[in-house]
Amino acid sequence: MLASAGAAGAALIAGPSIAATLADGPAGALSETAVDAIVTRAMAERNIPGALLVVMLKGRVLVRKAYGLSHLELAAPARPEHLYGSGSTGKMFTATAIMQLAAAGRLRLDDPVARHLPRAPAGWAGITIDQMMRHRAGLKDYDDVPDFRIALEWTPDAFIDAVGAWPLEYAPGTKFRYSNTGYVLLGFIVAQASGMSFADYMKRHVFAPAGMASARVDDIYAILPGRAQGYASDEAGQPRRPDPVSRSINQFGDGSLLFNADDLIAWEGAVAANRLISAEAQRAIETATPFPDGNYPLENYGAGLATRMVRGHRLVAHSGVWNGFGAWIGRWPDDGLAIMACTNLERGYPAGWAPRIAGLIDPALAPYEPIADSDPARTRADRARLARHLAGGYASDGSTAQQRAHAVERGPLADDEQVQLVAIEGAERLYGIARGGYMDWIVAIDRRGRIRLSGA
């Protein structure tokens, strides 16, 4: 059992392993003490057993490091070579495979799904591959359906029959709603279009050319040297074994990969050099496209990646949570920086702490954090404005069509969400909307009460 947050807990679970690489130099001086402080604090606060961290700047590896334990029961120290789960960061790999097959003429992004999945129901006639990549297909997320049993073995046909019986949530192409279901189907399409299994395609056409020597689609029955044990959290916040997941579910295209620190280093090198897909294709999966009404999704989600502007710098990233693991892969492509982190705890939430390391390299790249508030009365008034706006007040507060669409997509402010001042930029005050200590949204409010939402 792990100690609770505090000095004792940090000493027990969060010390760096002996297997580490951390460089200092003109390419970007980085304090090992400062990096360790960010990681160990997060591990102690969230009872994270183990973590992997990679930081690269302009092709140079600044950090290749492991922390804590990869297996609690064996007290096995984490090592950079250990295999951790991708969770939904695997979606960028699936999207890459789809773009490769499109470039090879094996499919088109505007193909209807039924062209590649003949078992698709008639109700999916309006769904295209591109819409599934961008979470705009209207498909219900199987992860949100309580009676969908992830412990059962699922063939592609059985999965399509099950999810095909659910009504679409909206007309394809008209909205954004994150759905793992679409990426499962994309994995089936990779197999159908390539003539090989999803796992074999990824090994031959993504991992091998990228130089990811240890990466693979997971197989829960395989004996894999260096495989870390993943954990969930119990009601007291202590690690426990994750809920059972079937072998087939754990090989789907929505996020079923295993990789280590060296694989992540290779991945960043391949993406930066456009070795897997063209620069044009990479921009396409990083870039959100407008809906038919001209509005853009609040998440600014492309296809397997979301792009956000933070302090004027472009951040392209995706997080993941699945079967005992958490992961985050983030790139600041215009600055040549990449940070990648994995935990063997589902709610290790590296998206909440790994970006802070960017601020050690360049303060302009740091994520927004709460600052001293010299006008708390205005903050209270702005929170009330925001609550009204998100509860439907956008219909009469002078919001633009884009702002109204974002308010609907975001949904009402919850009682347990905090609104914290993070910056003052010109006439706007920027607030972070936080839950559980981590910010998911940034809202800008000017003196006239006009509201802009974006991802954190």
C-alpha cells in the first residue's frame, strides 16, 4: 500500500530510479532537481506508483527517466525500458496509419464507413472515415454505456452489431463528441484496407519505420519482459488492480499500445522528420476543420491530436487513460520541444503536471497556473457571468455563434469546479476551470462580460 501524499509518501514511491538520463547544455539547460520536484510532487499527491518521462528539445534528449515502482507487489523499480500503456494517446498512431493508407490509395478520408466495413448498419450511411477520426460521426462512446461489457471477447462483427444498434447522437459531421467507438472502427478499417491485422500493420508500417523497437499492440496473455503492472485507484485513493478487460478489447484502435521511453524518443524523431506521413498529412491530423455552419470545436481537435494556443505558443497533444495506465504526449512544434509522460496509474493524469516541465525550459511555454487575485470581487462577478453563460445565458448575452456553440459543447459549470484567475492579458482576465486540482478549460472574460472558452 502506498503512503498518502506528503514527505513520507514522496520518499517511498516517487524517488527517481537509477536508470536515468538528464542533460544540461546550450540546447536548453534543465535542472534535474526542478524536474524531479514536479514529478515527485504529482506522484505523492495522486499516489502514482511509477512514471516514465521523456523531454526532447530540437532533436536532443534532455530527459529519459523513470520514477517510482513499475510493480508494487514485487517492489520493482521503474526503468525507462519498461513497457507502459498508451491509453488514448494511441489514437494519434491509428490516425497516422489511416493517413498512410490514404496516401497509398487504399482508402479515401471521405469514404463512407460501409465501403470498408460491409457489416455497418444502414444508419451509418452518412458517416465518413474523416468524421470518425475527428469525433464527429455521432457514434455513442462505448465507454459511456454502462451495460457494454469490456471483459467480454469481441470480434469485429460482434462489436459492429452491438454499437450499430445504438442510435446516432447527432447528424454526422455537425458536432464534436469524443467517442472511442469511432477509433475502434478505424482500427478495423486499417485491417480491412491493409489486408493484415491491426497489430501487424502497426508493427510493420508505424513502429518499425519509426524505430520503435519495443512498441506493440498489447496482448494481455503475452509474456513480455519489462511489462509494468497498471493500477486503478480505490475509493480511498490507494492503488488497486484495474477492472478486468478482455484480450480483444485491449487490442482495439482506440488506445491499446505498449511502449517505453526509447519508443517515445523514436516516435518524436519520426514525427518531427515526417518519416511516417507527409508534412501536409501531419498538419491535417493536427488541425481542426470547421463544421458546416463555420464554427470550430471547442477542443480544437484535429484527428487523433488537439492543438491549443498557450501564451501564444502552439501545443499539439493528446492524453490517455486505460487499463491501469495514464499517458500524455505533447509537442510544441514551433519551439522544437516534446514532453512525453506515462504513469502506471489510470488517474495519474500526466496531462496535468508534465506540461509544467516546459516552463523550466522557457517560461513562455509554461501552462497557465493560478495567480494572486487583486480584484476578487470581479472574479466572483465573472464566475457568476460564466455560470449563467454556460447554463444557457449565451442566448441573450450577445455571444457570437461560435461562443454559443462552445458553451453548449462545454456544458454547465459544476458545483465542484473552481474558477481561478490565471492571467491578465490586455482587457481580458483569463480564468482556469479546475476540478480535482487540474485545469481542463481556460475562459477569457473582458470588462464588457464577453466570454471566450478554450481548452487548458
